[in-house]
Amino acid sequence: GNSVTQMEGPVTLSEEAFLTINCTYTATGYPSLFWYVQYPGEGLQLLLKATKADDKGSNKGFEATYRKETTSFHLEKGSVQVSDSAVYFCALSDQTGGKLIFGQGTELSVKP
Amino acid sequence: NAGVMQNPRHLVRRRGQEARLRCSPMKGHSHVYWYRQLPEEGLKFMVYLQKENIIDESGMPKERFSAEFPKEGPSILRIQQVVRGDSAAYFCASSPEGNEQFFGPGTRLTVL
């Protein structure tokens, strides 16, 4: 079945460091891919998405490129801030309007 | 446009009681999804509903759990005879149509 695997956390970085959170997926066909962010005590917010191979999603300095050849959708940011501390979830949807399948989440902690 | 509303935000039940979780989708959204987040885990899909119809319940436990989305009013996730293993955060998401789902803040259920 379809699945998403993320790098384990927690990830601890200093402010202004470069961030990469790895995400790989298994799916038949051509799923849509997403990154969601969850701040403490809150629900999930969509951070960015990509719907086809080689698409790059970007938002708030975060980027991820849909790589079909490596079945990956790694999240990157050039310079993290303390306010980026949160849990990040990679997810896929294998059909329009269908359920999301999530990775286990990666906790990011950014220290001043 | 108000976001997805969930209530209560926190719910405490004793073993054997019933839990009712409510979700009001965003205005104009007719698709509702329920997800469960167990401690230290990612979100797991439970059920997908449109008005008065269950579209996909492949993630729902076979017993004690039910969901509805009536023509009028919020979507309800009902858990009968709760057990300690039901303690989790339950998130609702809504969508107008298509891929993007907007999440509510969640209901944190604690079973004593």
C-alpha cells in the first residue's frame, strides 16, 4: 500500500542554519505530495504542496521538489528561525479529494 | 471566513463512557475527513464523509466508532464505551473539493 517515511527527529539546529528533512514515499501512480506543519497545541497547517513530478512547492522560505525518480519530497530551508520550531509532516494523496497518508512527523527545535 | 471548528478542545472520559467529537467545516466545504494522532505518532486517516454520505471508512475501527455528517449541522465522530487506548488527538479537516484539506485545532481525548 501507499506509505510515507520521514527522517526521525528531533532535529535541533541553531538559528540561521540550513534545514533538510528527508521524506520518501511509496505509491502507485502519480500522487500529490504535501508538507504540513504543526505548532504546539495546534492543528496542522499546509506549508506547501506539489502535484506532479519536478514541481517545486515553496512557502515562507521552505521548498520541496517532487522527485519521481527517487520517490522523494525533501523539505529544505536556507536559514531557519526560532519561530520555525514545530513538527513537520510529509503526506501524500493518491487521488483527488482522497485521504492523506502521513509520515510519522519530524520535530524541529531551533535554538537562538 | 472562519476556519475549521472543533469542539470540545479537550475531553475527559472514564472507561466505558461515550465520547462525541464535533467538527464544523469551513463555509462552503462539503467534504470532511477525520484523523487520529496517537502519542508520538503521525496522523492516521479514519473516515471521509460528504453531506449525508460516508465515502471512505477504511481507517475506522470496526467496533465502537461511528461518524456522520448530516445535511444540517456539524460532523460527529462518536466513540462508544471508550478504552484507554482511545486516548489521542482527533483532527478534522474539510475541503471544498480536490486535494487541499484544511485542519481544525483538534480534540484531545483523555480516557481515565
